[in-house]
Amino acid sequence: MRAVIQRVKSAGVVVNGRQISHIGTGHLVLLGMEQKDTDQDVEYLADKTVNLRVFEDDEGKMNLSVKDIRGELLVVSQFTLYGDCRKGRRPGFSAAAAPEIAEPFYEKFCRLCEKQGVQVKKGVFRAHMEVSLVNDGPVTMLLDSGKTF
């Protein structure tokens, strides 16, 4: 399981011209699931996301998590995080989890983050979305449950 975490001042999702979700300060989380993901991958990534210390404390050090600042999460499913561009010019997506596997993991990720006291808003699974954000910093982190980076 992979996530691109962007520290934001605001972020939103529009589907078919209609705003579906919007958050203020927090994280935009682009979340991709792999075929071989397990419940342990979801639990690891949810905990890491909620507790990742990338917000400044009073001394200007990245010492606070989204939970600490009472920020929000906007979680958007993105299977293209498993796009393989090493060969040719068209990405391959064979490592990405099929929708019937990915969607329950996506929902579980959101529930686990909420259980830790963070408000979670979502995109629409399998929809074409327009995602907007105001990146704060910019601060962008890459997480992988397999700890490949």
C-alpha cells in the first residue's frame, strides 16, 4: 500500500462538476493499494499517516501530527500509484489491486484514521475526480507499507 501525503491549507474533490469533499488544514492523502496488501499494510499506513509529524510546533520544527493540530484528512483512492513506467512509454498497472480488493482496504484505512480521532473526508472510489489543493510548504511525503522508500 502506498500513500502520497501532502500537507495542505485546503483541499477538495469535484466529481461531475459537483464538490464532493473539502477540508481545511491537514493532509491530502492519495492512496494506492497493491494486489498483495494485507490488513497489516492498512493498519501500518493508517497509523503512520495520522501520526506523521510534519506540522510545525511553536519553535518552527516539524514536530506535530495532523492529530495533534486537529487537522483533517482528505483521502483519495489512486490506483496509478502502482503504475510501472520502467519499460516502454505506457505505464502498466498489473501490481495495482483490483477494485473489489482495493475498495474494502480504502474504506478500512479511512475508518482506522477516524478511530484515532481525525476527521476524514473522502473522494469517490473509481470516479474521475478533479482534486485541488493548496500545498503548505510545499510538504509532500511518500509512504509505502513495504518500506521500499
